[in-house]
Amino acid sequence: MADIIKVLGQVDPAATTTTTLYTVPNLAQTTCSSLVACNRSGGAVTFRVSIHVNDAAADDKQFIYYDKSVATGDSFTAVLGLTLGQNDVIKVYASATGMSFNLFGVETS
């Protein structure tokens, strides 16, 4: 098995649109080390992050952050240690435009 340390995903989602940040590739597993949500807008923005096991349909139990507020020009950083299996998906949502998401970790295949 090979470990690849990498940027797992980067996205600037449209406002109020659930967007895929990262999907674990087939025959792989991933450890997500950190998530950064950066507010580039002129006002506070809230965001959500959900984990969809094996690309499951949306369900309230999947949220790890829900309407977390980030002030203008600020960032939210989380050290995660999330372990994900093949086809698991991380999705993000922002209440307005101007929010960037970056996910870092290790893929093992």
C-alpha cells in the first residue's frame, strides 16, 4: 500500500449549494488531517460540512459542522483525523459566495 500526502480538495462553492469537496477513490482509504474554511467576502458567512458514507443520500446524521459562522476576512481551521473508506464523500455548503474550502490529508491505495 502506498501513502500519498496531498491536498485532497479545494472548492469555492456557489451560495446555498451543496458541493462535493472530496470523494475517496476506488480501492483507497483516506485520512483527512485538516480542513480550512476561508471567508473572502464582505460579511460573515456560515458553512456546513457533511460526510456521506459510500456516497449515501443526504441525512441529518452526516453533519460534522452546521451553520458554523466565519467572520469577514477570517478562516476556520479544524484538525480532524477523519478516516474515510472507498467512495465516502465530503460535501460543503456556504450561506453566501466568497467562502473557500481546502482539505488536506493522506490517501492510501
